[in-house]
Amino acid sequence: MSIKKKLILIGVCIVIVIAIFTINVVRQIKSTSEDNDRQELVQENIISKGEAYRLLSYLKYNKNNREALPFEINYQDENMSGWYDSYVNAAWNMGLIEKNIRTSPKEALTYGECKVIIDKLIIEEPWLQTVYEELSYDFINAVEVMKLSEFLELYEAILTKVPEEKRLVKDETLFVLGRDETNKDVMRMVTDQGRYYYNHTMTYEKPYELLKTSSFDNKDMVELYMDKGIDVKICGNEIVYITAITTDKIVLKNVWVVEGKGNEVNAFINGIDKKFEGQFPLSKEVNKVIADISIENQKIVQISVKPDIVHGKVLQSGEDYIEIDGYGKIPLEEDYRIYKVYGNLSSETTNSILVGYENTDFVVSGGKISAALITESIKAANIRVLLKTSGFASNYHEEIILTSDEEFVISSKERDNKYTAGEKVTISIGDELLKDGRIKVYTSSGEGKIQLLSVKRSEGNPKYRGTLEIVDNSEGLLLVNELPLEEYLYAVIPSEMPTYYGIEALKVQAVCARSYAYRHLMANSLNKYGAHVDDSVSYQVYNNISENEDSVLAVKDTYGQVIEYDGEVITAYYFSTSCGHTTTAEYVWANGEPIPYLKGRLMAVEDSSRVLSQENIRDYRDLSNEETFRKFISEDTLTTYDSEFNWYRWTTKIDIDTLNDTIDEKLASRYRANSNLILTMVNPNEGGTEPVYESIPVDSIGEIVDISVKNRETGGIITDLLITGSKKTILVKTEYNIRSILAPLTNTLIRKDLSEVNNLKLLPSAFFVIDKTVDDGKLRSITLNGGGYGHGVGMSQNGVKAMIDNGIKYKEILSYFYDGTEIGFIYE
């Protein structure tokens, strides 16, 4: 190689090295340069468009709602994208700016641009019409860049005009305790009032000049304000901006004092361990107590210990009170806190006070509960069941009629009344028996049952083990049955599965039902009613069919057994009958969260002579394809564990007039149930772009023009159904809404054995295909050919029966349906 070529090659290499070095440097400084650009504008008392959009977005959206918006803005230059993207998108959704962004949000905002934005805001929100009148400046110099201080003056004027019920931005004083370390990638400040995001928070000290620091960095904001009080504007769980460091005395309410001695106090608040210095030495040591700590100039100036504690069984817990056996309803202090003080010290959520248990001490001050101290773990022995009226129609009873086959007691706070076997007692709203509050009903022996003559179930008037509690609520009488969890299962199993399926099948159901009940018991979701679950399909059906020898034996044979995944008890979802393939949890419920142990699977009987080949099985593993699913539903070439059951296949024909009536009847109520799951098309598919759907109140779509499957997922379940009407086009989301909207209310549904079922309020499942009858260009009727009964997630109860008949044992069946799980035990 010649010297000239070598020199050229060396030169090229040097250029490449320089280029790579330059790219890396640019990458390293890009994020900080954006912050620096933003900072420089602020230091010059100038506001950028991006910052203006950020502040204005809080008028309509909190963090969660803003980030949930579909990203639909278009930047003319991709380099315009930056930290402000979600705020710019929110401003477009508010109707304040155009969808196509032609000038960078990094640029300074002019007075003229600001006036255009605010004028649009006034059109959207007429209550802002007088906002300009209170400003100390005007917008005459339209081309001049706007001063930050004057935009903030405008912003605060806007905030004062927002009606209280619509106001998202509020003033708050926070004491900074530290940084949230649970997720290093999330910038969240821990304060005495909770945790707040501060990713794009700015510090604007009145009269709105930036706090003078040599290098301002949001990541250092916590260190900057550590152990100080700050006045802020917040929106939900996000700090909009900081207005001042407060010099006022701040009282940290209901702090857990680990140890206080001399000039030092070690405390725990909102998940943070803190060490405070006292202005003066403590007069005496304090340890493991609840106290209010007053801080001034970063030092403790006063500690007020709260020594009074009450203890008892929690009967009910509401948003602002807890009812404790023997004490009645005690209101909660505004800054009420919950601490778990056994094991590793931690702060707990409000649902942690479990009704029906006595594992908590309550610190009381001034007639209110200041703090709850959870002193031991829960041993889930008892469950509390809210009993609904006949037909599971309501939580509230107008009257309750009781009796028993043996002597029973009605106990109130003041007295116990005994009644003879067979005696009937009627309790009505405002009854004398309820004048002292909650009453309890139980048999004298503690072993008998109380019968409800005012409630009807499948077998007549149900009888209940344990204790019945009655409380007079403003809406009616609430009725709660407390009993051992194991005994509760006695009457769940026959209500959820035919007991003639045999003991082994009932064992499967028992373990599932116990797991399901345990999860809901710990979730405490019905605490406002003083219960863990109710007795309807909303949880598990309880005592619709009474217990029997087989159901009791199945519970006893599986005593305490639950299904666990990674050491945690699972929510063991189950349903009646599959179409031959189960589905995945994320495609059924609105939150869309994947659950690792609930995966859809083909339920082929792999040792069956009717299984043609492994290739045949592979053909049906992906049923999200429309044609594959149609073939699967219509052809009977593969035997699955549910194949022999009537609900395995079904068909129904619905004429368009009837379907119109059903949709008109159901649409408004389904929208009210969850407005994000019934969407209306606002912009059709034009020029190759996707149609735009929005949540808009709707009660009719006019005459049905077309209906089609928009999206099908694992197992063939329909998750999105498109219905085109003469007035509106809607997108119906989730299997439950689809089953409700297309319910054959007045039509006959024919099952696999040709038996007929009428007047269904829901389609059996969302595993179906649609065939349309069109005449003279108009849709006349639809025929739905489907399979299965229920949501299709987890365990098929009829599939269990078939597996038992094939000799498979209950533990193997559970691992088949709940992938990667094992059997655990809930009692210590």
C-alpha cells in the first residue's frame, strides 16, 4: 500500500473516531441541555411554550389522566420532542393548540400566542371571561416574549376563577422527609402529607423569581428542601411548582416515635426513618409511642405524646370512622395513620384494618382515632359475608325475619334477649331492638343455624352457621354473617359446583374457593359494610344451595389448602364451561394487567382417539385469528375436556329490531358503569389514519347498519366489538359489556344437545362468531355461533369434571389450570 493511501486511511479513521466521540458527547449532554435551556429562560424571567402547556394542563388533567391520553400530536421536526411531550399533547386535547406543532415548545412564549391560547380556554370554560380584568398588564405587544412573572400572575388569576368542584390545582404546605427509594427511576418526594412526583417541578418564589442556586437540578430538589416546610401548588400526587420555603412552625401529626432521648428523636413517618434534633433536651425518654412533633428551624420544639389506647374487634370501617366492638363508631383524625409495628416497621394503607379481627391497637386523642397499630399478623380464621336480599337484588333489607330450630339469642350493647326454637322475630328499620346500635343473632349452643324467613334462595329460606349481625343504615338494614372460613366454604361449594361431580372435583373447587375467599378477605374491599365478601356472583355464591355431606367432606379433606404463586395466595378465577380454550386474564378485565398463572390454553384431551394429530392441535393454539376461530367453533375435529357438556357449543339468532331494542336498553347503563369501555367514533378512518374514539355519554346509536369483531384475543375471546348505527358508531370493550349488549333477552338460544334456553340477560360467553343476514342492502338479523359459558379465565368447572372422569387427581388439575402454582397452607 502506498504512503498516500495509508495517510488517507489514517485520516478516515481519525474522522470516524471524532464523529463517534462527538455523538457520545451529544448524547451525554442532550438531557441536561434541555433542562439548562429551560432554566436559562426562567432565570431571564421568560416562560417557554412547553412550561406554559405544562401549567395549563393541570387545569383539566392530573398525572394519571394526562399520561393515559393517546399521544396524537405531530411535531413538524422530530427534534422538537422533549420533556414536555405529554403536556403538549394535553394542551391539544384541551383544544388550546393545533395538533400539528410547527414551532418548538422550547421556544419562548409571546404575549400574542398566550392571548390566543387563553381566548380558546375561555371558549371552553366561560367562567374565565373576566380573567383579563384583574391583570396588571395587557397583551398589546403581541410579538414580545412573555415574562414568566406575568404568566404566573395570569395562571393564579385563572386558578381563582375555577369553580371549587372543578379545581384540580390546590395550595398545600409540605414538610420534606426524603426521597422515595422504592423505585430509583421515579422522582417522588416523601412528605408528611404523602408522596409527590416532582419530575418537572419548578421553584418559583414570589414574586416569582427562580430560587437562586448555582446549578438547579430536579434530582437535587429533595436535598435542597430536606427537613424544611415548603408552600406548593399540587395537582393530585404531583407538585406543580414551589412558591416558598415556610418559616412557620410545622406539626408532624401522629408520628411513630421509635426512641427519644436527650436531644435526639428517632421517628418513623410515611415509610421514612428520621432522626431529629431537639432545640432542648427531652424531659424524659419516650419510646414506641404515637406523638405530634412540632418543628421550627429544622429542630423539634415540642413533642405531644398520645398515650391512650383502645383495643377490640373491628366491626366496620368507613372513610371517616372505625366501629370497634364495645366502643361503637369512633371518628378518624384528619391525619390518621396506620403502622405495622410487628416484624419490620412499616406504614400501611387504609384497607389494612381488617374487619372481624382484633390484631390492632387504636391510639385515641380528643375522641378521635389518631393512629392504628397493627400488632400481629392475621390468622384468617373467620370471614364476614354481606347477605343480600332475595334474588341478590340489594344490600339493604327493609325487614329481616328470623327463626331457628333451637333456642337463639338476639344480643345488643345493653341486653341479651332469648327466644325459643321456632319462634319468629321480625326486625324492621327503626326497630326498638336496634336503638342501641348493632345487634347479633346466634344460637344458644353456638352449633345451630339461624334461618332467614325474609330471604329466598334456590332451595327456599336459607339457614346460616355462625352469627348474624344487623345494623340500621340510612338506606336500610345491613345483614352480615360471620363464621369460620372453613364453614363458609361448606355452602359455597354446592352453590358453585354440582356436588354429584364427586368428592375429587369438589376438592378442586374447595381449594379454589378458599384461595379466592382468602384473597378477598385480605383485600377488605367491603369494609364499609363491615364485610369481606357478599353472597352473590360478585364474589362467590354462598348458601344459594345449602351444604351437604359431600361439600363438608371436600372442605375437611383440603383443610387450609390454598393455591400459591411465588409464595402468595392467588385469586383463583373459575367459570362454568370453556369453548375448548381458556383465555388470558388481561383480555377480560378492564385494568388489562397480565397475571402469570392465568394463561390461556387449549384444553385438548391429548390421549383421545379423536385427536387427529399434534399438527391438528397446533392449528388451534392461536385462536385470535378470525378464520381459525371460526373453523374451531364450527368443526368438531378436536376433543377437549369440555366437549361433552351442553354449553360447549350454542347458537342464537337475533333480528335487528330486537337487537336495536336491547342495545338501547343496555347502552346507557353500561356507559355509566365504566365510561372508558363504551367509546364513540368522533373521527372516521380517513386517508389511511386510524379512527378516533372518545368516551361520550350515549344511549342510542340509531338503527344498526353493521356489526363486526374489531379485536379477538387468546382463545378466541372478543375484546372489541364495533357497532355502526345510523346516528353513531360505537366501540364496545371487554367481554362483559359485549355479552350484555348482545344479550338474547327475548330470543331462544340453542345448546349443543339442541336444548333451548330463553330470556338470558347475558350471552353465555364472548367466544363467538357473527353471521349476518342482509336483504336489499340492509342488515336484517345476526346469528351468533359460540362456545362456553362464563368469562373463560382460569379453571373450567365442567372441564374439572371431565378430568376427574379421566382419573386425574385434584392437585394435578389445579396445576393444569393455574400455571406455575403450588399448594400452600393458610393456617399457622
